[in-house]
Amino acid sequence: MVALANAIHIASLGLTLIVFADIIVSYFLSPYHPLRSTLDSIVQPLLAPIRRFMPSLGMIDLSPMVLIIMIQVVETVLIRLLI
């Protein structure tokens, strides 16, 4: 069970880092850059449902922050259920 909990933690950490990388890369690279398009193909399907329910705040996009919080909550719940 501990190994599975560690795997969940590592997957959660990896996904969180991918979301952060996508945010940072979006400021510097063109949308057609291969790295940015790869990160977007991973992150955008996760952000799309959140953006449907969140109100628009102009130029501020809080959906990545909501996604990161949701990742952490799911990780905590899964690990608590295992242990």
C-alpha cells in the first residue's frame, strides 16, 4: 500500500509540475513551438471543464490554480483511502 501511495504522490507531483511548466512556457514560447504544444495537449483537456464553470476575470486566468488545488485534493483523498 505504501508503494501505491508513493506512486500516487509522484504522479500528482509530476502533473503539478507539468501545469507549472505550461504556465511558464506560455509566456515565452510561441503557441506553435513543439514543447508548448506538447504541454498544452496534456494540460488543456484538464483545464477545459474548469474554464466552463469559472467566471471570466478579464485577462486573469485562475483555472490552472484551481486545477492544482484539485490535483492536491484528489491525491490526499486517494492516499487517505489507501492508508
